[in-house]
Amino acid sequence: MPQSFPELFEQFKVRQDAADVEMVLTGQYQRALELLEDAENAGLTPILIGPPGVGKTLLCRYYAQRRGKPFYWMTMDESTKPVHLVGSFDPAVTMRQGFSPESFVPGPLTQAMLEGGYFLVNELNRATEYAQNTLLEPLEERSLYLPRLGRIKAHEAFFVICSMNPQELAGTHRISEALKDRIKVWIRLDYPDRSTELNIIRANCPHADLPEETLDRIYQLINRTRMDPDVEQPASIRAGIALARLASVQAQREKGKLTTKVLRRVAEHVLSGSVKPRPGVDAEKLSRKLINAVLGGE
């Protein structure tokens, strides 16, 4: 007999104290982690800046887990309103009990402030100025006004981290000077060096039994996308992980033999959706060019 939703929900609910975040802490990631800790100890707000897929959100989750703190986050976009951050009154409960704390459903920012947790403002430069203004009081005064209830003071352990991708232009907004003035530690993350990236791929592909030569060619494919002038948005670390996983499955299908032909086919399927060409550049031709540069012509 199928399980009910409450039973399934309880079974798969993510526990705050679950230690499930693993991270490769070498190079820039170790330095960034130390800067996050220094910023918190100094009472300053940090921001992680870097392209998609370099591990900004993962680093924040890992940091919160390492410090044993509740972690909340919200990815900002054009539709994000202050109510999404702060919270709102449940209409049904409000009808019975009025505008009281019992009828208020806190948003992630409010919850983090009350619990002394960490709050990640993801993709900060996608937030409108209307949403950005909601962060001013919590960052400066460590307080927040809840409509009809009053003002709350943040727990002493409350900590805000921001992140953004400065290379993305579509759908982004200028960060207001008032908000920018409250962000004091700017931490830049780029695509990691070869050794670190390969360690990340290995860590995320524990069952992929691939020789070092194949892993190196996968890295060369990913890295090639970051150097080609026809590429507007190169492949992220996630693309390298996808290549390794799919190549491993293909190798099993081919009875342990991963030929260049098979690796080419795997790369075609992964890179076609992982690389954004510059305007006017054909995506399929670009993908073939990148693959030929590393694996040779067909």
C-alpha cells in the first residue's frame, strides 16, 4: 500500500543538523572559508562573487554546517518581494486569532534572525531595489520591522552572506549604494585550478572508475570552453562532473572500454547544453570545434 504524504514527508524531510555537505577545501576554497569566518568574527557582511557552478552556495552551506548553525537561503529574482524575505500572515489563522505572532508565518530572513542562523542572499544583483531595501535594516541595525507586530532584534549569532554572478547581465539590477556600503568583505571565486577541479570531480563521482588519462581529457574539454573567444558562458564544474558520470556509465556499457569515439559522444551531449555561445555563433558548430580541439577530428 502506498505511503501517505505525511509519512513520506517525515521520511525525506531534510534535518537542519544533518551533516551531508562535503567540500574539497584546497586553494581558493580554503581561503574563502577563512575569510567568511574572519568576516563573521569581525561583524562584517561578506559577499561571494563568481560565475555559476564554482561552489558559492555549497561553500556557504558547508560553512554553516561546520559552525553548527541553522542555514536559510533565498535566490533573488525579479519577482522577489519583501514579503518573501520577511514573511506574512496566514489568512485562515488571522481570521480566527487576528494579527498575532501565532498567525504570522516567518520568511527565511526573519527565521534566521530569530534563531541566530545564517542567511544567504543568493544572486543579490537579481534583486530589485525594492527587495534590496529590505536588507538595509537587518544589516545595519540588526533589527527588522514586522508589519502589525512590531520590531524584532536579531539573535547575536545571526549572520548574512551574499553572493552574485557579476558576468550575468540579463535580469540583473544595480546594487544600491546604500546596500553596497553595508557589504564590507568581497570574496572572489573563479574556476579552480586543474588539481582542485579534478579533486572536486572525483569527490562527486565516487563510483566512476575512470583512468587518470580520461579524467585529464575531461578537464581539458571543460577548460577549453573557458578559453575560446566564441564562448560567452563556459562550462562549469557541474559539466565536468556530468561528463565523468556519463563517461563512467558508457564505459560500463562498452565493457570497460572508453574509446575516444564514446568520449566524443558523451561530450556532445553534455557540452551542447553547458556552453553558451556568443551571439551569432552556432551552438552545434561551437561544440564540435571545442571537442575537436581536445579529442581530435572524427
